Amino acid sequence: MTRSIIRPAKPGLVLPRRRLLQGAAAFGAATLGAPFVNRLQAQEAHPLAGQSIQMSILGIAGWLPSSLGVQMSPLFADYAKEQYGYDVSFTFAEAPFADLFQKAATSLATRSQEYNIIISDSQWLGALAQPGWIVQLNDIIAQNPELDIEWYSDIVVDTYMRYPDGSDQLWGLPQEGDTIALFLRQDMLDDPAEQEAFQAAHGMPLPRTFEDYENLTMAEFEKVAAHFNRPDQNLYGTAMQYSRVYDFVSCYLYPFMWSQGGDIWNPETGEVVGILNSDINARAMEQMRDWLRYQPPGATNFGIAEIIDVFTQGRVFSSFQWAAVGLSMITPELEGKVLVAPPPKHGEGEAARRVYTMGGQPWVLNAYNDDAHMRVAIDFLKWWYKPETALEFARRGGNPADAATLNDPGFDAINPWNRAYKYMLTEGRSRDFWHHPKYAEMLAVQQEGFSAFMTGQSDDAMGVLDYIACAQQQILADVGDAPEVPSMCYGTSL
Amino acid sequence: MAALADTAALPPPRRRADSHRGLVFVLLAPVLAFFVVFNTIPLLWLLGLSFHSFSLTSGQPPEFVGFRNYVQLWMGRNNFWGDLQRTFTFVGVGVTIQTLLGVGLGLLFWGSRTMPGRRLALTLLFAPMVLTPVATGTFFRFIYDPNFGALNQILLGLGLPMVDFLGNPRTAFWAVLAVDCWMWTPFMILMTLAALGSVPRAELEAAEIDRLPFRKRFTLVILHHGKFILMLGILLRTIDSFKTLDLIIPMTKGGPGQQTRLVAVELNKQAFESFNMGFSSAYAVYLLLVSIAMTSIFIFVLNLRRRRG
């Protein structure tokens, strides 16, 4: 009996070895080459593949977060080339805060696509959306799931995205989140002699940690500011913004009002009279003016830049400042010497609370962009909100606003101000003000009035509030968004 | 002779007169076109817009509101009368100081023609006038700064207290006015030198020979011949000062409160910050009327000599 050397075929699937090897090789090649093929397919699928596009961004001059958006755009150019197969380059235009809206509006009013992407201020959403100058983003977000992002809190949506307030219309996406934080000289707080002197003078320990300041009230912080207020040594307790320029004094007075239960208008009826000119708000104005005693001479002209100057030059122990300029506040010389904490609460005991003003800016898209520029603008936004881009933005000193980045365990450690920023970005601790198209006009009246009181041109806080409330309601009434002003308004003046 | 008389009696050749008129029209046409396109049409547009409610940010077309914008201004909306009063103070005080200083310094320069370095001194003196007001305003803001400004460092060095020149409502207006005077006094020096140049040398020499005291020489000779050039200088400064905007924006933005808010500052704000095109047009028409009134007064004064003659 001879044994067959050919094994009988087993029942079922039988593959010859050669074919098996061929298949395995093909599978391996396909696996290794899949990303490349997919990318090729993606590039082929992109309608702009092979084209060169020139984009322009309008941003805020001298504003670090805005310039970060600009500085990072070459990274998008690399990404777009690799992912979509088109070349993109960027040009940039900029103007200071107070002039940016004017620059944008005069261009958009002529239906120009001079600026394809604009870094707007949050309060301008209404003024840009109402005439149809910027794109409503609801459909774009629905069509691009990458833009349907979970934000850190609802105030992100209310501040940077939504207009009108309470509606579901979205017009912007956050470029930079921002809140007010308290910058303090940690090295002074850590000085045992200072701690001892403070304890002896006030019978309480000198607040030194983030947690200490989280629980601190303005009355308690006043003791700290007074302790370090030494004009004879050219050192002052703190610095706030009182400048008449743009929204500077308003943003810093609102926390005094809101935190103590005051309000500024009724967004549903447009009424301002009887709401802004309240006893609480009048008292808040007096309180803010009283704080001038702990600030350097000329504080009534202080804006963002002036506060950076006095803090970095060691003229003040502390400063209320936007988290967005943390990089400018903490110079290399001050590294490790600054504590950034939540700003104090207003009021006493259980009733004490803090409601500070939101800062930050959204991206908005020019409605007159042609298809190609609109497509690139959307691609740019999709790239901007990729986790690795958001993280890179934070590493460079920016403040992302998406939940994934802010909830990352390492986020707090990236920058000294990140923890305070995140703390203040929580619902109820910060809020924005009007997004109405008449924002600029209402703001101008208010800045004049608040500045008149803070500089001593007027000592009648309620009189100033009457003037502002009447003027603002008249502005809204003129466009049919508020009832006519009551008779008490006739003849009010600063 | 008769032939000559016949020729003299003939009317001038019509064709020549017509071609001359045609040439005049051709030469004037570019200027007229420029005037119509850049002056008349915008002015009419402005006038039309002033009867409308139109905000650039509303997304709505202009709405005809009749005289509402004018009435609101007349009733003092946005503190119009306060701004106007402040502007008149700024113009009146500023131009007076500039004229007095300008005439005084001009006379000194006129009398120092042999002084070495006179040309250099004059060039340096005229430098503020050629600087852009925005740049001037910006560096004076730094000079006035209470924390880092040079002026306060000097005050401190002299043992004087620090002054917040631009933040204090009592000093801000005068601090801005001082910069305006620093900037524009050289212009009045220039006009004074031009006026002195128009005085006949013989009359000046005769006054010297007669040993007229300086006061009489100034009033009877110099002012008699030079007053019209000086008046022209004052007129130009008044009109220019009435429009002051670019100096104030970088210095105070009209603050503190409304202390340095002149009419041009408010007009700029209404038009290009608030985008209230209708209201700001009415504002501009009011200012135009005020400017026309002021110019008419000056032209009347300038023409007095001819009328008396």
C-alpha cells in the first residue's frame, strides 16, 4: 500500500498557498497605504484641491489672543495642503478695539470680501448680524459636525455665538474665551514680614492662595489692598480700568452692579429707565470710585495697556485684568511671582457673590465671501477646533472655550491664569452685556457718563445714571425696540 | 482817419469773443466738474440724508423723518449746545492766545534779522505746525501721563505735586488747548512775518526817523498795512480750530466725561462710531451753518477797508 503524498482536500474553504500569500500581501499593502489613499480621495473630493487661495483675517491690534489666531494660521496652511490638497496663504489687517468695528463695518457696508474672517468683539454680534454682513452659522454647524462642539458652559454660547439673546440663532464661534481675573504679587504675599504685619493689623491671616481668594469678599480684599498701598514707596494696592475709551470703565463697573443685584436693562422690553438708574447701581458707582484711593495717580485713564504697565513695573500689588493678557502681565521677570485668582465677591456672608464681565471674541464669517473663500473659512474653523489645535492655542497663551480642552487634567497647569479663567467661565460667575445693533451708541453714552462720575466731573451718581438710562432708552426707542422714554427724562444732562 | 473812425465804431469781432468764452469754459470745466462731483453732490446728499433716519447697522433703508433730527439737536439731544459752547471757548481762547503769541514772536523775529542762527530757529519753531495732529496728540498724552510722563517728572523734580492733566476734569480742557496753541502759534508767527513783509519799508523808516514810540509805530504803520493778512490768518485758524478732532481723539477721546468733547468729536462719533448717518448729517448741516456765519463775519471785516474806500 502506498501513501499518497497529496493530502486529501478538507471540506470547507480551501485556498492555495500562493493565493493566500498574494492576498496577504495585498491586504498589507492596502492597510499601510489606506491613509495615503484616503487622503488622496479626500483631496480629490475637495472642490478646491489643486487651487491657491488667499485669505484675509481682520483682528484686534495689540491684542495677544487675536495675534495668536494670526500666528497659528501657517499651521492651517500645512494642514489644508495635506488634508485637502489646496494652498492657502493669509493676509492680516488689524485695528485697535475702539476702531475695529468701524474698520469692519465700513468694508462690509460696501459688500466687500476684503476681510474673509473677522475677529469681532462679542457685543458686536447684533450690529454685524442685523444688516446681514456676517453668516448665520446654524446650517454650517449642522452640515459640519466638527463645529458642533460641546462648550465649557452656556455663557460661552450666550456671549460669543447667540444673537438675539435667548434665540437659537448662532452667528459666531469663540476665538478666545476671556474673563476678569485678579493678578496678585505672590512674592509679596509670601513674605513672612508682610503676613505678620497683616495679621497684627487686621486679626486675620493674609490671603495667599487661590482658595483663599475664592472665598474673599471685596471688603476683605480692601484690607489687603490697603495693606500694600504705600504711595510714599510708589506702590499702590490695586488697579482697575476707569478709562473712557471703548468699554473699559463699563466692564469694570458692571461687576459692582451685577454682583449686588443690580441690572442694566430689560432685554425683552428694551426698558433701561428704572433698571439702570437704581439705588444699587448708584451705590456701586460710588464704591468703584472709592477704590481709586488704592490706585496710582491717573487711574481714571487706565485701560488694559496701562494696567499691564503699572503691574509689570511693580507699581501695584494687584490688578483686576483680563485673563487674555496673562502673557503680557506675567513677564519673564515676574514668572513664579504672580498668583492669578478669582476676583473677590461682593456683599457679605452667604449673600456674597461674584458676577463679573465676560471678555473674549468670536470668529465671524463675512457674508459676502465667494464660495471658495467661504469653504476655506469653514475648513479653517474646523481645524481651529481640533483638540490638538486648541491645545496648541492654550500652550501659546490663548484661552480655548471648549469643554474637552478645559476639562483636560493638564489644562490648569499650562498657564498661571488658566485655573482662574476656567473658574470664572462657570455659569453665574460671568456674563456679557448687550448684543444689540445699537451697542456702539449705547456704550458711548454710558462711557461718557461713567467717566464723568469717576473723574469727578459729576458727584451725583443717580443723576448720571438717570442721564445714561434716558439716553439709552431713547436710542432703543428710536429704532422701535423700547417704549418711549418717560417724562422724567426731559432735560436730563450730565 | 475816417477809415480809422469806422473801424473804431465797429463792434469787436464776434467769433473771437465766442472762442474766448469757449476757452474760458474749457479751462474752467475741470474745476467746475471737480466742484460739482466732490462738493455740490455730497453736500446735497448730506442735506437729503439729514431729513432721514438711517443707521448703517440697522439693515433698514433710510426712513424720511422730516425735521426730526434738527429738532432733536435744537432741543439739546446729546448735549449739542454744551458741545457748541465748549467749542466756541476752545476756538476763542485758543485763537486769541495763538494770535497774541504769534504776533509777539513774529515781531521779535522781524527785529532780529541779523541774529545768527535765525533761520534754524525759525525752522525749529515751525516744526510743530507740520507734524500730524494725531502724532502730536499721542506724544503729548505720554508727556502728560501722571505715572511715566516727562512733565510730571519735572514737576516732581521741582518739588511740586503730580498732576493728572488729562484725567482731571478741571485741567483736561486746558491741557488740550495748550497743545493746540503749541502746535498752531507758529502759523500765526508765519502770518505775522508775512504781514510785516507787506509794510512799505519807507514808512517804517519814516516812523523811525520821526521817533514814533513802538506802540504808535505798531498801530499806525504795521497794523495799518498788515491787518488784513493777520485777519486772514485768524480766519483760517478759526475755521480750522472749529474742526479740531484729530488732536483730541488720541489725547482724551473727548473725556474725562464730556470735558473735551468738541462738536467735531461728537460728529465723528455719531457718524463713524454709532453709524447714525441721518442724525450726524443734521449735525453736520448745523456746523456748516455756523461755519458759514463765522466766515461771513470775517469776510465782512476783511472788506471793511474797501467799503470805506
